[in-house]
Amino acid sequence: MPEARHLYQEILQAAPNQPVALHHLGVIAHQVGENGAAVDLMKKALAVQPNYAGAHNDLGLALNELGKPEDAEVSCRTAIAIRPDFAAAHNNLGIALKDQGKLDEAVASYRAALAIMPDFANVHSNLGNALKDQGKFDEAFKHGRRAVALEPSNNLFWNDLAASLKTLSFTSADESLWRDMLHLLKRPMIGSPASLVRPILSALRLHPNFAKVLELTATEQPEIISEDGFAIEQLSAIPLFLQIMKLSPIDDRQVERLLTTLRQAMLKTAIEGNSDAAGLPFAASLALQCFTNEYIYPESEQEAADALNLAHLIEAQIEKDHHVAPFIIAALGAYRPLHTFIWADKLQGREWPSDDIKEVILRQISEPLEERSLRGQIANLTAIHDTVSELVRDQYEENPYPRWIKAGPSDHGRSIAAVLGEAPLFFNVADYSSPKLPEILIAGCGTGQQSLGAAAEYRNSKVLAIDLSLNSLSYAQRKTHELGVTNIEYAQADIMELGWLDRQFDLIECVGVLHHLGDPLAGWRILVNLLRAGGVMKIALYSEVARRGVVEARSLIGAKGYSPSPKDIRQCRHDLMTMASRGDQEMARICNFRDFYSLSECRDLLFHVQEYRFTLPQIGAALKSLKLKFLGFELRDPGTLATFKRSYPKPDALTSLADWHDFELKNPETFTGMYQFWCQKL
């Protein structure tokens, strides 16, 4: 690129108004992020040659990058008027229209581009994204699959495909679909795998061998599926199932029953001294599943005794320097985290014949030991004196939240204004000016997913990520090192003690944290004081309306005297699932929470030491008190947004908390996760 730029500059020295050289210099400027210079160069080229379609098209592209989609639309339409068969211009017009929220027109532009160039991979991906925003997930997924088929090395296309997959439930499937899903899960950057579990299971239920094993579970004859290792070997030959087991808790009651039954069979096989090599792929995947869900599955007293005996057996074999069968290690790893045994580090230095067991040792031994070493490297930013903060810290030290394996930060950053003004938010922030080097605070970063997402999302950003829990922070630090991200600083701190911090931030994210403080409004006020004038905040709070079922479950927990111990959490889950199977609709909704399927997340959902819930009128009063302007909700479900707009068509309804409160009362599951909204400091 430097050579090309130098060449065009030499051409312009000889002929200052040469339009092709001006245009190509503009393209180079755009490619290196110098969009202002790109616009100037394109305009100079067009002043010389007004009918230069390529320059009009690339001017539109640069204008859109500058956050001027209306001007970009004009340039792209001009290019198309000059060259109606200009597929790239139709594509760029679609981008400009989508960024203005004109989805129908954007879809039409993308389709026009594909009519000219059917194998235009970028257009298939862009069309898929626009269709997803329209709620047309089946068609979006089809175009996403076409994009990755045309350019299988493009990570962004795979990310977009994952986004369109999240809400699907398949009624037909074949080897091609299972293969594409497996490739998706193996990409280095995808959306959070947890959101893909249910659509993937819907496709796997159409796999004949998976369906056969699952049907045996449904017949209430679990002993059949564990006979002679049949089921374990059948599932070992389904790589898609093995991969999703490795990456995320499986939030499906029927599949959980299957896995619990097979775990018992594995333990029995191992304690008898057998090593099922053919079943090792499944055994290793189940060990990783149980480690990731933090051993949420119930176990009998006999299983607990057998697991202890198996640990002693492995220890004796290690002490004698005997071979330890990988299947036996996996069987124990499905019941207990291997790093907790004093002999665990001795397994790291051994040669292993299978990648399956190597992955178990990496995840269950090497990585936890690395996190242990990182604890001492985390800076301490504030003391923790508040009684509630101490209790919350202790909870997350015991159960860092959440345990995650793979996430998909974007590999191209945007300005804060672009994030707010473009899809999927489309907030009106015309008076907001993005800082060139934004300073961001993640207040309550947990295990690092949010801080990594922000570090990638916001161009040229510097992120301070704080949390109460050193165990959570060391997990986040390890994952940050693993991904090679360098613009995040981690520190242990209490929001309630941040008032003295001599720093100001352009953006603060506090998601799912304030409602766990002793005084949420006081903590929120401290954060507002750390925000620059005109700065923006992303806040997430529990809804009183949406969490009625959770409140009922928490009352039941209190009445039965369950403690937040792993044993009691397992028993509580069993009781709630029994109630759900007997027709209790509220408990069925609780069992449908994704958080219900891992120990730390279930504890966070039902056993948290401190929980406040809010109504929208209360949030409105807090915003007024804190002098914050409500910008809008972050809604990922286009169906909810479309329903709201039909019910409340007036232009300012999207920023009316009164209208949203009325809507929520009529649709109480709207904010089942949390209220997630953005606001701006006045």
C-alpha cells in the first residue's frame, strides 16, 4: 500500500487533477481509516470528472464511515444513475440505508446487487443482517450460509451467521447443515456459543443417531442407553454435539437427563477398571461440559463415593508412574475439577495420545493454575468496606460469573457515535461528538466478556475494567491474554468506594451490577460523577415485572431453607424441575432461563445475597435525579420492537418510559433478562 500511494502521488505531481490517481489515493486513505482525507480526494476527482461512477461509490463508502449515511445515500444513488449495473454501489447504498433504519429499502438494494452479481459474498452477508433486523431469521440464515460458503475464511461472515442462527428452530437438517454449524463453532471468533445451544440442539434432534439415544431417555428407561457403551460410542461419532458440549452449558432438561445418565455409566465403567477408548471423545466432552457448568448435575451418595475411589485409584497409578487411561481421567473430570487434586500438575507433563484428553487437562488443570498465578498481579484500586459489597465479593470468589470459553468480539472498531446511531440501536445522538481516544469504564466486569467486547467495539479505546472478585478478574485477565487484547486494564475495586478516583470517562457500562449494591442509587450517582459532561452510559437493571417468577422461586427457596451450597443448589434445581414437569408454569419459566444450567449462574439467578428490582417509573425518577437523558433501550429482538412501534406509533414513543411501562405491563416478559438502556449526562 505505501508503494501504491507513492506512485499515485508521483502521478499527481505531474498532473495535479488526474481523477483516477485522486480516486485511488482516496481509496487508500479510506482503507487506512483516513476517511476525511478520502472524502476530500474523491470530491477533487469528481470535480474534474463528474460522471466518475467509481468515485461516487467510494465517496459514499467513506461518508458512511464518517457517520453521514444520508450523504452516502446521495453519492451511491448518483453512482447507480451513471452505472445501473454497478453491484458494489447497490451494496453500499444498502449499507447507507440500513444505517438510517430504512430496512425495506436496504433489502431491496442488496437484492438488486445480487441480481447483478449472484456470488457477491459481502452482499449475501449484508442482506442476511438486514433480514435478521426485520425478524426474517430463516432467510437471513440462508444468505449467511451462502456468504460463508463463498468466503469461508471471513470471520465477520461467520459472526453474522451466528447472529442469524440464535432464534431458529429447525424442522429439517442434513449433513451440510451439521457441518456448517460445526465449522461455525470452531471459528476463532463467533458470537457467544451459549446463544447457539438451542438452535443447534434443534438440528441435532433431527440426527438419526442422536434422536435414537435421546428417545431412549424419554422412554424413562435410562439403563438401556448406558448398556455396553452403545450410547457413548454413538454420541462420540457426532462431532457437532461434542463441540457444543465443550463450549457452553447445555440448557435443555431432556439433554441434561441424558448426560446425567451417561455420566453415571462412565463412572461405573471407570471404577471397574475399564477404559472405553471408543467412547473417549464423548467422555472428554462431558468432562468439559461438567467443568463449564460447574458440576450442576445431581449426584447420588454412591456416585460421590465412587468418584472419591476413582481419584484414589488415579493417585496410586501416578505415584507408581503407571499409565493412566485417558477415559478414567475424563470420567473423574466429569465429577470433580481435576486442578483441585494435589497430583493434578503431574498430569501436565505426561505424553497423551489423544487431543481429547489434552483439552481436558488444559481446561481443567493448566488454565486454573494460570489463573491462580494471575491473582497476585491484579491491581487493587479501592478498599472493600461496605458490608453488602463484602458479601457479594465472597459469592463471586466462590463462583466466578460466568464461566465462558469462547466469545466473539468484533475485529473492527467503531466510534461511540456510530455504535449509538447505527443498527441495532438507531438512537438520535445528532448532538454527540465521539472522542478520538475514548476512555471507558466497565463497572463490574465479572469474568471479562463485557470488557473484551467493549475493547473491540470502540475504536482506539482504553478500558478500565473493575470487579469485586479477584477470581473473576484473574479469569478475565487470562482470557484477555489468550485473545491478545492489550487495551484493557483490570483492577479490584468497589463501586461504592470509587468517589475518590481522579479520572473521567467518556463511556461507562454497568450491566447487571447496580441492583446488587446495598444502595443502587448511591452507586449509580458515583458512576455519573465519573462520567464526562455529554458522556454516555449503558445500564442494565432487573425488572420487577419480569422477575415475578424468580421472586416466587426465591420465596420457595427461603421457605425450604436451601443454602447457596452446591449440594443445596442441585437439590433446589431438582425440586423446581419436578414442579415444572407437573405443570407449574412459573417454575417452567424458571427452568427455561439459560442461567438455570450452570452453578454460578443459577446461584446468581436464585440465590444472590443481594437483589433489587426496579420498575420503569422508578428508573425514570432516578434518571431525572441524576440529570441523565434517556436515549433508549437496547433491544436485540426485532419482533418486540416492531410490536411496540405498532402500539405506540408517535415519533417520541421509543424514548417514553411511560409508554414502555404501559407496554411492559401488557407484555410482562419483555424484559425477562434485564432492562438494558443507554443514557447521556446532561
